[in-house]
Amino acid sequence: MSESSLPVDGARLHDRYLGAPEVAAHFSVRAQVQAMLDVEAALAESQAACGMVPDECVAPIRAAATAERYDCDALIDELAHAGAPAVPVVNALTAEVARADPEAAKYVHWGGTTQDITDTALVLQLRQAVPVVIERLEAAAAAAATLARRYPDVPMAGRTWLQQATPVSFGLKAAGWLDGLARVSARLRGALDEVSVLQFGGAAGTLASMGPSALDVEAELASRLSLAVADTPWHAQRDRLGHLGSALGVAVGIVGKVARDVALLAQTEVGEAWEQGAAGRGRSSTMPQKRNPMGASVALAAAARMPGLVASLLHALGQEHERGLGGWQAEWDLVPDLVIVAAAGAGGVADSLTRLEIDPDRMLANLEASRGLSLAESVSMALAASVGKEEAHHLVARACRRATDEGRSLADVLTEDEAVSTHLDGDEIRRRLDPRHYLGQSGAFIDRVLARWDSKG
């Protein structure tokens, strides 16, 4: 297939599975063109309001600022030679306005610079797209909150270094997921607020082309676009975008942590949780018994892709002097990709947690598979009150080794050990080895997280 015959939409078979088409639409050619046209129209309106351009020029420019009027394929071709996204858009807008009003066409992009238009348009696109990521993170958090409320006291193995540790409750695990998801959602919202700033500096960041009315135009333009005014133009100061990209990266890192937990719990040998789905969802093409965690897979794929994108964006921060060479151009794909991948990951984990089913009996069975060894700390702490911490640790560790070597329960071994049974009788040992009695402050921690979540309204 020749290059000219390749599909222009560039769609891939897995786009809907691993991507976020509804978010990607905010970064499509047409959406980008429309955002730039919105900036150009608002610029003309602002300049007219400040007496810089004739009032009668505004209506023809505003009327022409509709992306459907333009051949996007032609704009793509022109950009390949122009080198800046706004150039073909400004040329096309000027020609379109000239057809209706040649005089008004003289005032298209009056005193503007391409990076002002491109960057401000990007901010407008981000303002549309990033809230979708936040909504999906909050949907995942809400699903985690539901799980935390539903299973506050269901004991399961806590796992450290992928080995069974002391018990936790599933509710606490879900509350941990909720806590992380809520934090990254709030941080991302703050990063979006920070980046919602007008870019307006002219050729080298002085607005010299706008004359004495420059700051008035700046204020008017920011107001019309509902953006903040930066103290200085940020042509080569890209920290706000770096912060946003980092916030997206951290959010997807937390998404990946949650998805990894779900995937591990869904392993056949563990079998403590799984994604419930419609007929055929997550099924293998050859193995009828398989039930694959699809939502978790999407989230984990996003988590695998994200670090490289964030690193590239941070590398692009070192832009030269007043306008960067290469770093700015790198952002054109990086920033949309960061948002799209984050939306996919957040959607995947939200889907996973919304569908998640758990098996409390299997959780308890897996705990009991250790024959009480995961509760050794509980007995040791009780025994320490009588013999001291070091001696208690020694006695219980010895019993653990014997239980392991002989394939017996820790309760039986401890009950037979006179050094232990002198201080703890069989009933007390068995009580200490009941996971329901060693969940510590799990309930209090769950309540804290849920209270904070509920306070968001």
C-alpha cells in the first residue's frame, strides 16, 4: 500500500480498547482547528473592544471561525511546509474572511503570533479533555468507596513482598484504593487550573506589536476565553504543562497500582476477586474457562506507557531563550497522548472496580492455608506481656518453624509448647489466631477515608 493510499483517520483495531476515542476527539484535527479559530475570533473581538481594530471587522471574522468551512487535509499538507500549526489556519481564515469582506481580512491575526494562538488553543483543548480524566478517576474512586462500605470487616491476607503478612480487611484495601484515587484526582484538578492561562506575548514575549493597548487587549482576551492572565508570556516557560503532565503520570501510576492489585487477586491460584462481565467479556479464544480482567489490563497498559511520555515532556522543558526549538514541537503530540493515555487508564480501572466481585470465603481459605502462621505476630504480642518481647518472638518463631516442618497448625504446636501454654491457654491461642480479631484499626482507617470522600459532596 502506498503512503497516499493509507487511511487518513489512522485508526487502529485496538483504539477503543486501549484508547479513549471520546477524549482523542478533543485533539483531532478539526477540534484543534476550531480551538485556534476560537482564539482568533476572540482576539479580533478583544481588539475591537479596545479600539485597536474596526468594530465592523469582527462579525466577518467570527462568522468565518467555524472549522467545518475548511479542508483539514489541506491544512495538514500546508503545515508540513509551514512548520507551525497556526500558520495554515490563519492563512485559511484570512482567505475565507476576504471572500466576504476584504477589509475585515486585513485584521485577521492582527499583531498576533502563531505560538500565542497554538498554545492558547491547546489550553482550550485541555480544558475540554482533562475533566474527562478527572471524571473517570472519580468514578473509580466512587466504586472503591462502595467496596469499602460493603466489606469493612471481611478478613483477607495482607501481603508484603508478595508473601502473606498479617491480615487486613478487604474494606481497608478498597479504602486505600479510594484514598489514592481521590488524591490524584484533586491534584490533577489543581494542575488543570494552573495551566488554564492565556498565552499572549507576540513575537518575543513583549507584545510590542500591540502598542499601548496591549495589556488591555490581553485582559479582554483572557476574560472572553475564561482564562487567567500570566504575569509574563510562557512561550519558553513550560512548567505548567510539565506539572500537568506529571500529575497525569502520577494519576496513572496510582491507577496501575489498583489494577495490579486486582490482577493479582484475580489469579486462579488466589481467586479472591474478579471482574464480572457480560457474556463473552474477557473470554479466551481457546480456553473456555478463562475470565480475563479486561479493565485492569487497560489500566496496566496505560501505566506501562505513561512514564516514557512524562519523561519526554519533562525533557522538553529546557527550551531555548524566548521561543524553543524542538521542545515546543515535541509537545504537540506528547500533551495529547498524555491525556488520552490517562483517560484510557482511568476508564479501565473505573470499569474494573465497578465490575469487581469478591469471594470472602476464598479470602478466608487463603488465610487459613498458612495454618495460622500469618497471625504469629498476634500471639507474639500477647505472649510478650508475660515474657518480654524478645523471648516471645523467639518462642513463636520456634513454633512457626516446627509447624512448617511438620505440616501442622500453629495453634496445635503452640498449645503443646509449655513455655507458651503456661501463659496462654488453648482458647486464648485460638482466639489470637482468628483473623477477625486482628484487624487492628482497619475500621477507623476506612471511616477516615470515607468521611473525607463523603465531605466532597
